[in-house]
Amino acid sequence: MDTSAPPSTLLEFHEDILLSILSYVADVPFELADSVPKSRYRTRATTGGSFDPTNFHSTLIHILPRVCKHFHTLVSKYDVYWKQALLRLMQKDPSLWKEGVRHILFDFQCDHINMEIENRSAAASARRREKRAKHVQPGNDQQQPNTSFASTPGQNSFLLPTCTTDEELIEQVYHVLESDRRTTTASIERGLYKLVYQLVFREHIRCRGKVFYMDSEMKLGEPYGLHLFEPRYRILISEVMSRFPLNARRGGRIIPRLPGLPPTRGTVMDDDLKAITLELVEKNESTVENFRLPRFIHAHQSPLRRNTPATIVRVLNCDISGDGSADVVLKPLSYIWLEKVVERPFSGGLYEATGIRMGAEATAAYERWSGMRAYGRGDGRGREHMLPIP
């Protein structure tokens, strides 16, 4: 008796048609996830399901490759599904995904400027060495200057042109990664659009940081002050501020760490690079505020575990005393869902965590729930079952 299954009629389609059919179901991680619980309180009672905003299960990764070998080959071979998913995500939640793509481009431009700084510093050092050598050997007039570290002409190309559409933005970061010497051959073979998604998620959507744990009310953009005196939080603020100058740790202005701008470890930068960096900062103010200034995670909801809301806070002002305690002014930047929480060994109870940023819809719903929570128990269903309140 032949028990083999008959071939699927889908395999009879031309490959282009099959790719088009699969594109309707090829969702990527977090694309279809419920960032805002709506009617999950019903499914919990009937199926045992629960609200899980940090679940990264998706059709493109976890289902289609396991249907058959042909599907596995298609989703592995063609990178277009990731491009289409990125376009959908950028349209659905620009505050996360479009800003994430711009964040990747900003980091690339900063790295490009850093390389130019290193090249110019190396060239200046080489010229000084050659000048000293000529003074020692004055008869050697035929010695040619070392130009191996000279900067490339036309370095005004550090700033990428402004894109007007989402597709142009994705294509721009695609070509940036394609030309970047750090992009491995394996990454190119797996697909650069997939790499764009991974970079945006790893560098922008997912966040990591040390955790300050204290229940409190929180609202984005409204600064508040804390006095950090526990030993574990003395460690926290010391490490968070360690990359910034002593003046910033003594109540002075906190300046973002950027190439071409002070503090630059004693290196006096050329005016053209300073101007380029300043223009870059003006175009990417939100990225600088969210990622180039000291920050950590304030876990202001209990319990401290996966899928509990928390907040990324930026240090606006910090005054660390001689005993390590500190008075800080903090500004809430964005809400996150805690993904993983671990206690650092031998730290006196200091926690570190990773989290997933909430999108605009989840942020608005959470703030509505928090506003009602101040007067009672939210909407009466608890945070895990909250409804979007008009």
C-alpha cells in the first residue's frame, strides 16, 4: 500500500506565482503580535492563552520553512519577503521601524566620520614623523611623503541624501550595508533585507540596560528626580555615567558622545568634520537623545518579570557624591515590555534586563490604563486584560 502523500498542487504553479501567493502569509516576528491586549481575557478562560507581546513566533521563520523542502528553499533563497515586511512595519508603526532604519543610517554615518578622524590623525602623525626624520637626515630630499593614510577626496559624502519614501529609505540602508566592508559574505547570502530587519530590531527595537526597580507612576516626557543611595544603585549610576566626563557626573551638562565633537580625548578635530557632525545631529535629534546619552531601565510596575511594562529613562542631570550616592533628574523616553530579567552576581541585587519597545498604539493604550489606574484599578480588568479606552 502506497502511503506517500500526493504532491501539492501549489508546486505546479510557476515560481513567481508561488512567491506572490506566499507573500500574503509571510509575516515576520512581531508583525502580527498583539501589542495591545483587546479580547484576550476571553481566550485565557477558554484556551489557556495569555497576552505575550514579546513572543517572536512568525510564519516566515517558524511555519513556511517546515511545510516542505520547496517552501524552505523559496523563503531561504528570496530576500524580498523581508523587504515587503519592513515596508508594512514602517507604515504600521513609523515611530519604531522607520526611526529604527534612520538609527542604522545614523550609526553608519557616525562610523564613517570616525574612520575619517582616524585616517586624518594617522596621516598627521606620519607627516610629523617624516618631518622629524628629515631634520635628522637633511640630505634626504627625495623622500616622498607617506600618503597611505590620506583621506579620500570629496569627503562631503559622509551625509546621506534625504529620502522621501519608505522604499527609498530601505534601499538606502540596503546599499549602505552592501558597500560596508564589515558586512560578511554569509550575511549577503542570507539576504541584506533580512539583515536590515535584524539590525533595526537588535539596535533599536530591543533594548538592554541596568534596572532601577521601584513602583511609581510614569508619563513619557515628564522629568522626575531620584536620590540613589542603595549600594546596587550606586553601582548602576556609576556604570551608566562612566563614559561621560567628570563634569557631567558632578551636576554639569551632559554632552552626547559623538565623533568630531568634544569630548574627543584630546584630539582637536578639523572644522569641516565638526560642521558635518553638527548637521548630522540636527537631522537626527531623536536618535541622539534616545541612544547617545546615558540611560537605564526604570521598572516601575510589579512583578519584575517577562511581559511586565517598564520605562527607558534618560539621565538629564547627575550629581554623584563622594560616597557613591547620587541625585539624578530623569526623563522617561519610551515604554517597553520586559523580555528577560537577570540578577547580576555579587552586585547586591542589581538587575539587568532586555526589553521590547512598545509601538505607538501600545504606548497610548498603556498611558490610558495608567491614567485610570491612578484613580483605581485601571479599567477593572487589570493590565494584562486592559481594553483600548476611547
